[in-house]
Amino acid sequence: MSRITAARVIVTSPGRNFVTLKIETADGLHGIGDATLNGRELAVASYLTDHVIPCLIGRDAHRIEDIWQFLYKGAYWRGGPVGMTAIAAVDMALWDIKGKVAGLPVYELLGGACRDGVTVYGHANGETIDDTIAEALKYNALGYKAIRLQTGVPGLPSTYGVSADKMFYEPADNDLPSENVWSTAKYLNHIPKLFAAAREALGWDVHLLHDVHHRLTPIEAGRLGKDLEPYRLFWMEDSTPAENQEAFRLIRQHTTTPLAVGEIFSSIWNCKDLIQNQLIDYIRATVLHAGGISHMRRIAALADLYQVRTGCHGATDLSPVTMAAALHFDMSIPNFGLQEYMRHTPETDEVFPHGYSFADGCLHPGDAPGLGVDIDEARAALYPYRRSYLPVNRLEDGTMFNW
């Protein structure tokens, strides 16, 4: 038995906000888990401090599954992004502890490695198509085998996914939500030109991806997917809001472009119909927002039955703790597809020292016991919390836009 004696929440903002849970045991070990929910960070911090941590003290840290079930089923108002992010933080921290006790990296406890490394994709974006292609060529030169392409849309003053800071893009940009202007017609006319230029410049040996950011109706997504078919995308991501899972059936009827969705999902129930009906090709839920390593393994196991592969979200609003946990998960499952990798700033890497490394288009979690990542609390204290929101969109006539 490894009894939990203390747990606390650490909030820090080395360029963007992160919430971290640290759990300590009677035998002197500690584990950490990411609890960051972009734009709602303090809601999770409060949920952990006021409602979850009191229930952890005195429990056996090795009973990961039992604690997961207690926290999920024991809350009458179960699920949702706040609750599932909090559970994920506990789950990650407990796996971290178990790995340290065993003296093994977590992926070894999950059945061992299914691959030598985790193939990742980077983000190339620019105000113009030429700018985006120039960035994509830089990623290609760094060894990336897969690259996501985003570009500004002519006639729109700004476009979500396009930033002046290329390596460390942070979309949460303001103390209150900024409001962008959107035009679906302009977007649909422009994006196929981006991928025509990309194939001309990059050839066919690099995987190309695109994120729609939930901005299209199903029939519009079907049209875009069909227009992009000649360029053989690895996937088209978040083409329409997925609250109505049945909407993806209409997209499927109109395009063979592979579909990916799920970075905002918080449980297996959000993607059950999408997977069982084979309406998607990649599930992008994360170990952070979908209940931790334990729950993501259930999602992956369900997906494996239907030849759906994983493509976990990995933007900078997930701390290096989640990146490490995702890599252990990715290494251990049979139906891994691709892992998003947005590099963190040097300040963030200093706050969260870690052992994972990049080489030849792949990340490896390293072989340190546990997750292989920690938090430097002294450095974390140098960066106080700063309220920050993701932008919202309005159509050109002022209508609030749904994504």
C-alpha cells in the first residue's frame, strides 16, 4: 500500500496558464497530473481543491481504477469538461507514482511499447499561402513527416490558427474574448488553393493535415472534403461541431477525405456513435480532457474494434505533463495514428523539466520511472495566473457564429 498523505494544486503561467495537481504518498513519492482547461483553469483548480483532494487523503495510490470509478460514479453530476479534467489530473499523478514505485516508465506498465517512437505533426501557418508553405518547408527540414497547414483567408482581418509566433502559438489571446470576423464562402474558396500549392512544394512523401475548427455545416464539410480529395490529406479535422454525432454521416456520404474529431470530448460517450458507425477515421480526445490515461485506453480499445485510430490533441494549452502522459499512452496502444506536437516555450520547459525527446519526426517519452516529467515549484511561482480567453467568431453581418 502507498497511502496518499497530501495533494495540492499549483497554478502557473509561463506564457500561458497551467494547472497542475501534485499528489504525495507516505513513502515519500509524488506524482503530478495536468489539470489545465483552457479559459476555465480556475474552475478545475477549485473543483480539485474543494471537492476532489479531500476524498483522496488516506487512499491507496495504487488503486488507480477504483479511485477513478469513485471520482466519476461518486459524483451525482458526473462528466463534463471540468469534472473529467480533474479526474484526469488524479489519474495521471497516480500512474506517475505507480511507475516510480515499479521503477519503470508508464508505457511498460501499460503492456510495453507497440512502436519505437510516436510520429508527430507540427503546425505550419501563415498570413498567405506562400507564408504557410515557407513554414511547412521549415518543419519538413526539421524532420517532420506530417504537417498541419493553416492560412489566412483573403478579405478577413484575422483567422484562428494563424499567428505571428510560429513555434509557440497560443490562441488564448486576451483578458476578455476577442471577436473575429468569419466568412465561410471566402474560406471554402481559398483552402483548396493552399493544398494545391503545398503538394507542388512539398511533394507526396509528407502527410498533410488541416483543421477546420468546427466552422462548417455538414454539407459544407462534405464539399470541402471532396475539393481536397486530389491532395490526399492525412485528415480533415473538426469539420463541424460534433454534439450531433449523426452529422458526420452526411459528411461521409460526400467525401473520402479521412475525418478526425474529438479534442473537446470529455468521455467515451461523446464518440461512441462516431466510432461504432465508422463515421470518423481518427479520434482526437486527450488524456487530459477525457479522464486520463485510464479512460483514454477504453476509448482506444473501442476505436480499435472499428479500425479507428488515435490522433490525440497536443496543443500548447496542454502542459508537458499531458504531453508525457500522451506519449506513454501512444506508445502502448495498437491503433495509434498520429500525435499533435506544438512545442512549448523555453519558460514552460523550465517549469516542467521532462525526459521526452524529438528525433526524425517522432517523440519518445524516455525511460525514466513514471511519466518522466516534473514541476519546478520555485520557477512556477515566478509566473502568476493571468486570465485569458480564446477568441470567438461572428459572421460578417454580426451574427454570433457556432464553433
